Amino acid sequence: MHGENERELLRKVHAYLSNPSQVFTTQSNNRLQILSPGKMNLYDGPDLKNIAMLLNGYVIVGDAEFHRCSSDWLRHAHSTNIEYDDVVIHIVFKDDMPITRDFETLVIDESQLKVLPPIEKRTEIDIANDIEELQNYALIRLLRMTANAKKLFNNANLREGFHSNLADFLKRYSSKRRRPAYDEIRLKEILESLTNSEMIDFLKFLEIKETVSIPDTMHGFIKKRIANEGAHLRREIVLNCLLPAALSIADDNSRVSLFSWFWSTSALNSYGILKKRFPNIPQNFLWQQQGMLEYIKENGRQPDYISETANTYGFAEILSFYKLGRLPLEFFED
């Protein structure tokens, strides 16, 4: 078990890793974002269970271990302990010894932990109000929709697959509203217009690996009217249809940009339903809103580890960029 000082330090490291828009570079010079910092483990085994990270375009879920120095890995004999077999990242203050192991090493600046706001000590965590859990919900929601888009594209071309996905979304969107803002004719016009719009051109560029400014393009889709849709519906289409479709066909570099856009883009405005349901949770970023929406979808059910939820939806079988418990071999090939 961790001592009190070590426990507090681990809490600070966990909090430091809880900003999914941060971009790090590992010791092997790979680009890294922590999409979800995992759950702290104060007992035997890795310090952070089921951390989710974006590493050079792959979404990787595994465990993380924290030490002051990388040599502590050997000093604690973790290499011979099977509980540490699923460690995918070693977080340290000082990389004083190379470790021959199939994981990434991330060096963080200890001084950055000193400027973090005080961490509230809670005896009972309200899942809906816990920012790390919101990250889990947001990631699960995005991967779930991406897997659905991928299945559609496996059986249809881009236009047909996007048309089918958008049609299903518009049907659900309309059915959830007591006073629908769009009648059936208008929704059909929006469906046909968007299926023949710049959104399809954007997806085709991604499919053939053409260079495109993803942040500018995605921001433009959020801001610019394409058919006769309103701003709220347009934002929902981008997040629920276009972004998952793009992620499902993008190469590694484009996928990195798409994820970065999602985790760093500010919310345009507040959702009234979320403000009423979660008055104390900020809606500063799109991902926060998406996390709350997924929480509502799950009826407040406390999420399992991401890996267990991923197995339920079959992410590993559907999405080639989703990896569980091990880093892709190409990270260790010369």
C-alpha cells in the first residue's frame, strides 16, 4: 500500500493527467495525449488502472505506473510481477535508466504539480460530477459512434454509409423532441443536402489521404450553415455523424488531429437540459457535454473499466486503431 505522502503525490499526478487536450512527447519521441487518466489504485498492482491514451493515432487502453525515477521499476521488481503485464506507460520525474519493456516512458515536470489547485478529498465520489469519469463517458461515446460508422462503411461507400448514419440520427433527433423544430419534409431536405455537401468532400479527402486542415475544416462545419439546418442541429450532426465517420476512415495523422479537435474545442453554448441536470458541472468544452449526454444515456450507471465497456461494444474487433493492454508492435520495431 502507498504511504500517505505517496498517495497524495499520486493524486496530483492523476489530476495533472486529467486534461485530455494536453499533448506530451514520450522518451521514444512519440506523440501522446491522455484521453482518460484511469482509476487510481492505492493497493497492490499498477498505480492507474485502465488509462486511455492516444499514441501516434492509436487509442490504447491499459495500466500505468508512476515512479520518481525510471530505475524504481527494477528496484520494485515489477518486471517479474504479472500484475504489471498490462502496463502501457511508465510515468516518471526522472528517466535515469532505460527499461527494456514494451511500454512508453513519459517524463513529467514535478514543478507542474505544485501549481495545481488543491485536490478535494472526498469519501464518496459522485460519478456524474467527477471530471475523470466524464472523460470516460465522452471517450466511450465517441468510440461507440465511430464503431457504428465503421460498420456502415464496411458495407457501403462513403456517401451511402454517411446517408444511412445521418438518416438514423435525424430520426432519433426528431423523436426525442416534444415540440419538433423540423417537420419531416425539412428533415428530408437537410438529409439530402448534407449528403451532397462539403462534408462528403471532406470524408473523401480523408479516405484518399489528401492534406486538409482538420481543425479549420471542423470548426467551419460547426459555424457555417450548409442546408437549412439550425446551429444546434448542425453541431449535433458534426459530433454524432461527421466526426465518427471521419475517425473511422482517417489515417494515423488525421486521426490525431480529429481527436485533438474534439478534446480541445470549446463549447459554443450550454445545453439547457445538462445545466438543469448537472448545475455544478462546467460546459466549457464539447467533450464535457458529450460525457454528460452519455451519462444520461446510461441512466447514471457507474461505468465499468473502459476495457470492459469496449468489449461490450466490440471496439477491438471493429476499430483497427483501438488496442487493449499492449502497444502496437511497430512502436518497438527498428
